[in-house]
Amino acid sequence: MPKPPDPRTAGLVLAAGASRRLGRPKQLLPYAGGTVLDAVLQTVRRCGFDQLLLALGSAGEEVRRQVDISGFELADNPDFGSGCSSSIAAALPALHPGTELLVLLLGDQPGIRAESVRLLLAGRGDAPLAVCRYEDGIGHPFAFARGVFDDLAALHGDKGVWKMLDRRADEVAEVPVPGGIPPDIDTEADYEQALARLRSA
């Protein structure tokens, strides 16, 4: 896929969570010949971002040993237990100073597609915030312009980004993307369903 046109764009994968509901690191679950996180990172590499960032926290050392993190700059989040907003705050200082747009992706969504990123970037116009409007609702990836980076850094908790989108709803571009929202893997049932989808693909 060709690189997105200017402005300079960074992709940030959030993979620092403790996988409390699953009880084992979901980043390292076997998937498609690698791990769940491997699958996400492979997709993100195809998106043509100018900079690739990966936020790690829980199971960070295991991820470094078992996952191909080549091409990604790592942002360690020792405060991962306070929610994914802390991972965004940990990664923002690592952004290239010329970055004008940050795309946020989740490390537990192996079904995310590079095409969704392409559509998001092509369809956001000059909106400061943009989200994917799938056939069954709004989901990641999300895009944030430089003008909202300070607000991103100040978020708290697991739902901080969603609250920000609600608070600034009149500034959010909803970009149509075909298909359903890529499911998260939070439980053993989610994982089994992800494997079933993979087998039927």
C-alpha cells in the first residue's frame, strides 16, 4: 500500500494491558503462525505510516522475546494498570516532532485491516478527530490531528479516548468503512471466535 500523503503520520499500537479478563497475556496468544500481536503489527507495517510506535507494559519482556517488533519504536508504560490512556501519554513524547496526525490501533484486534486505515486517512478531510464508521458501529482505528495531542496526553482511564470523542463530537469525522468492527480479544470465548474466523477466512 502506498504511503499516505502529507501530513506526516504515525501509527501507535496499544499493547500494554494486563489481560485481566483472559488471565494470560493476550498479546502472545498463538494466531496465524505467530501471535495475536504479530498479526496486528504485520498489518500496521503495511499501512505506510511514517513512524511506528508500540506501547508495552504488562508482559513487555515476553513480547520483546516472542514477537517480531522490528520497525517499531517502543514506548514503555509502567503505569499500564491505570488504563490505555496512560499508554497514549507514554508514547506521545516519542513522536517525531514533525508529526501532524496520529492513528491509534489496538494490539488485541488481529482482524484490523490496512484498508481501513487507508479509508480513514482518505476520508477524514481536515477534521481534528476521525473514526471508522463500520456497518455495526464506530470502532478503531482512530485518527487525531496535532491540535488535539495535548488533550490526548491529559486523558485518564480505559475509556478516556471514547469520552474525548463524545465531548468533541462536533469535531469528529465518521468515515464509512465496509464490514463489521474488528472484535477485541478480551476473553477465552473471544479468542476461540477469532480462531474460528481465521479458519473460515
